[in-house]
Amino acid sequence: MEKKSKKRVAVVAALVVIALMTVYLVAIIIPLVRETMGAGIAVAILAIYGALILASMVGVTLALKQRLKEIESGEEDEAKRY
């Protein structure tokens, strides 16, 4: 597989994961926060859960950046020799 197609696959995979996390955040967490506005502890737990999802999105983005760097530098091809 050439570098360009490897990069495209990595970007598409990362975007799909981030899109699914965003849909989950918007469809599940935000409505639950609205429903539990009176209960402080419930909102706090949901806020922590939402923050974890956002942190996962950042992690996926950082992993994508590292993967693109590996593809560009050819580290993947070097590892095949061993």
C-alpha cells in the first residue's frame, strides 16, 4: 500500500471514531444533563463522563498525528525488516 492510501485510511478511521463519539455525546449525554438539571451529583457525573469522551477524542487526534508521522517517515517499512 502506498503512503497516500495509508494516510487516507488512517484519517478516515480517526474521523469515523470521532464522529461516533460526537454523536454519542450529543445524543446521550446532553439530553441526560438537561433532564437532571436539578440533581447536582447526576450532572457532575455526566460532566465527568462527557469530559472523558472529549479526552478520548483528543487521544484519537494525537494518535492520528503520530500515525501520519510514522507513515511519512517510513518507520512502518523499517519494522518489517525485523
